[in-house]
Amino acid sequence: MALNECQSGYRMKYTLWALICVAALLQQGCSEQTAVPATEPAEQATPSTSEKPERVEAKPQKSAPTQLASELVPKLRPETTEATAEQPFRPLSEAAQLITLKRGQTVSALLSRQGFSSREIATLALALKSVVPLNKLQAGSVLALDQVDGQKQISLAGEYAERVDATLEGDTWRVTKSYVPTRTEIAEHAVTISHSLYGDAANAGVPGDVINSALLALSHFIDFQRQVYEGNRFEVVFERTLVTADEALFAHQQTPLQPTYLRFKNSEDDLRLYRFADSFYLEDGRLAESFLLKTPLNGARLSSHYGQRKHPLLGYTRMHKGIDFSAPAGTPIMAAGNATVKRADWYGSYGNAVVLQHDDGYETLYAHLKGFAPGIQPGVKVAQGQIIGFLGNTGLSQARHLHYEVYQHGKSVNPLALKKLSTVRLDGELLAQFDAYVSGLEARTLRLSRLASGDSSVYSAREATAESR
């Protein structure tokens, strides 16, 4: 009997200790938005396969406290629910209380002030750890506190337009997701360049992410260092996705933006690019890209350019021989062109990296990967657009991103300066659909061409559809 009491007391102490450790993890969580600085390898020049380092399995990086908390999960799992079911959307009630995470504040402190116990907060963190890690919430994040059928409920934003609800059922948090209704807003801007495309477009109200996407697409044709002059014309149409309910939960997030039409006109060219089937095409149905993709991943933000810059980790100025893209960890990375895999392993300060050998002496390198796609190994042939790995934060990297380099005959090349166009072209039924799509936009693009510099218009996707008919 005394032995059983001793064991029971030990289990209680261990559980309390586990909860204290999880609470401590929440206390040290970063509540401020973390910038995503661009990084590059420390000592790598051109890709080489002369060294054969031991292959390292790609694993998410964890700090010691995070590993400790994950080890404690099995002890607490009977009192938490990790399965996240999808539920029909139901707006927050009018009685829901909205609370905001302030700069320097922890989620634990925020919820404690609302009457939640340390145990409830710790088990909530465990229930949400694979959905929305509470210690990673940014300053400005909003949580909604509500009562649903007499039970406490905490709601917060997951991805944009995705609401995550945690409902306390006894000692267990039940986690569900629902998708908030959205509407699509279309904006069009006309800009006459006086100083720079980026600066003039920003002054005209074009979002930075849209400008970056436009620069990446147009750079297949335009050298922005030598071919842009005062008086050149830039036009852009982009879509913005907006939630139509529970707006406060998503106010701190960037609304998804998608450029759909681009035009750049100078004394030599009048380029018109149309987004179709997730890529830009010229009016004749040719893919508006180089034979090597400049952006070998979708939904990314260009976070660092090619050229001299101060290294964020090493602290001194050096050549940045590639470009960096910021995107969520795990984002699929695509082969920039048809190629043979030269290496796919741990590559020193590059971390997990893939090197592809293309025609005409070209090589591309993809660094800091979380891991590799199945079957990606030396000697394997891959097609343009095929997934070869997943974005991560390995090697000499300060934050999750893709570092992308291009070489020709061993010499570093600016990926954005490549002018060799793809030979891919739409045909058959797809070409017919594209031609019909372009024809349906004629009235809108004509109206846009008549806008004065700095002018813009915004309308709903429903209005745009009616106009195209």
C-alpha cells in the first residue's frame, strides 16, 4: 500500500513538473513578429561534388526546451486532443471577447489574466502544437474567447481564412478547423515611371509583394538596370482575397495577393503577360519564363537579391551568389528545368541541398532544405516543375527560406538576369481556352491602358466576370 501511494505521488509530481516545463516553454515563446532575413552559405563558392560528406537525414531543428516539451507529450496526451477535424463555418457569437497579444507579452500571461489556469494553458499548448504553436504567435495576434454550449472556447487564425477553435471539454481540448467565407477583390493600377518601377508603383499604392512578383515575371524580358527609363509605362491587375466574417482574427495577417495581368511598355517593347493555369503566358500562348525557372516555388516572397551585401550571420560584406525566397517551412521546391540530379545531401553551410545539372553547362543549387522529395538522388532525371525537396532552415541559415543559385560553366549567374526563354507553349484545348480568356479581358485591359499615371480602380470578382461576358 505504501508503495502504491509512493508511485501515485511520484506520478502526480512528474505530471506537475511536466506542466511547469510546458508553461515555461510558453513563457519564453516569441510574441513579436520575426523578420525573415536573407542568408547565404559561409564558405561555398561554386557547387562541387568533389567532397562526399555523410548524408544527414533532414529533421526540423528544435531547441532543447522544445524537445523536452515534446518528450512530455505522451504523459499528457490522454488529457488533450491533437486530431483536428474540419467543421462547417459558424461565425463567432456577439458575446465573444477579443484579446490581443501585445509586444513582449506571452500567450500564457495573456490567458492567465482571463482566468485560465496554468494546467488549462499548458494542455491547450499541447493540443495546438501541431496546428498553431502558441509560442510562435506574433505580436498583434487576436484570440477570441467564447462560450459554446456552456464550454470554454478559444478561437484564433491558422492560415489566412482558416479559423482554429479549441473547446475545453472537461480536461480535454477538442481542436477543430473551419474555413471563413471570402470574397475576391480585383485592383488595377497604371504607373508612368519617373524614378524606378518599384518606387513609383509603391507610391501609386501597389502592394510590395505584387511589385516583387511583377519584377520577377518581367525580368525574363527586361533588364531593370539598363532598360527602364523615365516615361515607361507599367500596368498591373491583381486579386486580393478578403475574409467576410471574423475579420478581427485575421487583421494581423497579410491578405493573399495574386497578380493576374502585367504590362510593361518602353520604346522597344510592349509586353503583356497573362496569368493562366498558375503561370504567366505571352499573348501567343508561350510560357513567359526562361528555360530555367527564376522562382522554383509557389507563393514565395523575394527576400534577398543577387550581389554584394552584409551577411546577417557573419557580419561582413560579401558576394551573395544567389537569390533568397521566404515561404513557410515545408513549401515544395521545384526543379528549375529539365535536369539530372548531381547531388542531394548535406552540403556544409548550405545544409541539405540539391544540385541539378542542366543542358548548355548550366547548374542550379537549392539550399537550406528541410528534406528531399522521395527518389531524389544522384543520377536521377527530373522534369521542370518536379518537386525535389522542401523549404527549410538547415545549414548556415538564420531563418527558413530557399537559397537559389545558378551557374553556367562554373560561373555564378544572376537568376533574374537570364534571358533564355522557355520553349514551352500551350496547344490544343488549353491554347483555345487561353485565347478565349485573353479575348474576354480585352475591354478591361483597354480601359486600364487609358488610366492616367497613378490612377487605379477596384471592383469585385463578380463584376469582373459579368464584364467579361
